Amino acid sequence: MPTPRTLVHSAWFDYAVNRLGGAEAMDELLGRELYRLALYADLVPVAAGCDELRIYRTDPFLREDGHLIRVWIYFTLQKDGAVALQHIEAIEEDMET
């Protein structure tokens, strides 16, 4: 298993996390997914049309209000190997299959 990278939060990232809300399920998801990102950030491809920006997408999960969402975490890799967290958002998914 790889060694976890350091996660560096931007002020905008912290602001966006606060806007997601503090539901227990969201806190658990973020803890798990940020750890996964710290381990495997280099496996996330660079976003189309970008030089450095990468977008990590979680698996969809059912939010407490009944909406299916997926969390997108925008980040870059720093020269020292740290993961620079830039932004985060919750995207509602269509529940139709």
C-alpha cells in the first residue's frame, strides 16, 4: 500500500466543505474519500483541457434527504508530492437506471 500524501486545503476548499453541511454521513464519506485520495491521487487523470487540475469523483451515495449524490473533489499535485485540494462539490445524480 502506498504512503498517504499530505493533503493541503485551500481556503476555497474549506469554504466549500462548510457549504456541504456537517451531516454525519457526509463527514464519514469525506474522511474515507480524502484518505483514499491521499493514497492514490496520482492515479486520477488530469481533467480534459487542463494542465494540472484533476477531479476525483466518489461513488454515488444516498444522502440523508433521499437524494443520490456524488462528491467531486478538485485538486492538483504539488512538486513536493502533496495533494492541493482546490474545491469540492456535491452533484446530484439521476436515480433512473
